[in-house]
Amino acid sequence: MSLYTDKVMDHFENPRNVGVIEDADGIGEVGNPLCGDIMKMYLKVEDDRIADVKFKTFGCGSAIATSSMATELIKGKTLDEALELTNKAVVEALDGLPARKIHCSVLAEDAIKAALVDYYNKSGKEMPESLVGFEPHED
Ligand code: FES
């Protein structure tokens, strides 16, 4: 039996929202120093909603699957809803990940948060409390 659920395999093999948004309103890049994987998220924001989101992930299959699912979960949502996305919700939406791969989903949550921080910095809008002092996880 595969370690990975059908949903993980689907999002790994057919990742959604791969690419770059040239005129992005927010860009977040995070990496995990232990495995060396890197994730970059691009956000387009309109009327306080995630009008578009794309990602580039240089990383393992789980990093690609979690990036893909994370983008699907925030697309069209409000900024506040996007802000609440947790790695746990991403893992649940994928029907689970092996324990050793949970950190890959943390990278997805952090990449979105980093892109939101960049959006608030660039737009000059007031940074939500929960993003003030945001630091990506180290492992
Ligand atoms: Fe590092 Fe998956 S092994 S993000």
C-alpha cells in the first residue's frame, strides 16, 4: 500500500495553480533548511480577496501536493480566511500525510503567510495582528 493518499498523488501528479504571477500583489518565499526544499507563492488580491494564486515549489512530492492544495483552499477566499489556513487543514484536505512529511505542509502554510505579509507591507494596509512578527518555521 502506498504511503500516500490518492489525493496527495493526484495533487503531486497534476498540481493546480503552478506558475508565476508577474504583477503579484504579494510574494512569499520560504525554505526548509533541513531538507533544502523551497516554496514560492504569488498572490493577486482584489477587493480583499485572493483573486489568483500561483506557486513554484522546488521540493519533494509532498511539498508540491501541499502547495497545490493550499492554493486551492485559499483561491477566491477573503484575506482573513486565507490568513487562517493552517497546515493541518491542508493535510486534512489531502486525507493525511505520513508523519515525516508534515513539515512539507508547514512550508505551504508559511509560504502563504509570507506572501500575505508581503502584500500588507506593499499595500500599506494595516497588518493583521496574527501576522505581526511572523517568522517561518525553522523545521
Ligand atoms: Fe522538505 Fe518535503 S521533504 S518539504
